[in-house]
Amino acid sequence: MVKPLIVVNFKTYDSASGERAIELAKAMRDADHSKATFVAVVSAFDLCETAKLGGVEVWSQHLDPVGQGGYTGWLEPNTAIERGARGTIINHAEHKVDLGHVEQLLSMLPDGFPVCACAADVEEAKALAILNPDFIAVEPPELIGGDISVTTADPQIVTDTVNAVKSVNPNVRILCGAGVKNGEDVAKAIELGSEGVLLASGVTKSGHPSVVLADLVSKL
Ligand code: G3P
């Protein structure tokens, strides 16, 4: 069986930027990988340095479907890959794009470069599933950054997303996120049919990321 994914989004948290991004990526590298695969989703500014560490998979927080050349300020996929990105999230609630953006991006990326498309609800998840991303992460925006995990506040959105997405495209793997903080939340996410979690503040704002990372896998 494939190990669950624990995807930690560093966002632009000061506690997960620059030197602190490297420290956090090291904590993830040194976490217990026996029961889960850890992915660090870092700022483009920190991609190169965190990827150089090795031992933890590093993804981009966003990519744009553009080529190399006259595209000021865009996040160009080949450069991200060269700098060490091994996957990306796209359409995060804090960085929405249209379906055309996701479709074009998917058509440009090499095989084996996982894309996790974020969805706010079941309908958006279904629309994204047709485009065949590797993962869809369902995250109710109102629960993001809060203290109550989606798995407690709205377990049905997770099961409904799993069922809806699998009926459209059984190849897509489902993650869930928003408010995920501990091992119980991760275990519940798996019980609800998802294959991992996407989280941020539970790790980035904890002050003791190694302890939280250990707790996240403790009930698997
Ligand atoms: O990308 C993960 C995210 O949006 C959830 O954030 O802080 O609720 O874990 P958080």
C-alpha cells in the first residue's frame, strides 16, 4: 500500500522562510518516514536551498503555464524543476487560477511530476478531476488557518469529494486540509478515504515542528 502523504505548505510564514525554511525542511527530512511521505511546499525563493538538502521532497506552491523568455514575475515550470521542484500545488485557496491555467500547466509538465490541484468544494474537485491531476486537495477556505480540522468540522466534504472524484476519474488521489493539526486528524483523514493531508499553520506556527511532525504520523 502507498504511504499517506503529509504535505506541509510553508506559505509565506516568516517561521518558514529563508533560514527558517531550511530548518523546517531539515526537521521534515529527519522526521519518521516509515509510515508517511513528507512533502515540503516552499516559496519559490527557498526552492533551491531546501531541495539541496535532500531527504525530503520539495514542491512549488504555484506554477504558471509559461515558457522561458518574456514572462516577468511568473513562475516558469522548467526553471522550478531545474531548481529542485519535484511537484507543485496549484489553485490554492490563497492563489486561485482558472481551469484553463491548470489544464495548460498539466500539459506542459513532464510525466512523474505530481500536481496537486486544490478545491474549495466537491463541485470544484469534480471539475478539476476531469483534467487528471495526480492529487486533488479539498480544503474549505473558511477552515484554513483555524483550530478545527476539516476532518472534525466537515467530514462529509472529504467523503463526498472522494466519492465524486473517484466517479469522474479513479486515478486521482485525494488529500484533505484546513485546520489539520495532529495525528488524530491525519488518522481521521485516512479513515474518510483521503490519502493524506495538506496542512500549514499546525506545523509552521508550532514553535516545535519536530514534535508536531512526529505526532502527525503517530496514529498511522
Ligand atoms: O495549504 C494548506 C492550507 O491551506 C491549510 O492551512 O493552516 O489550515 O493547515 P492550515
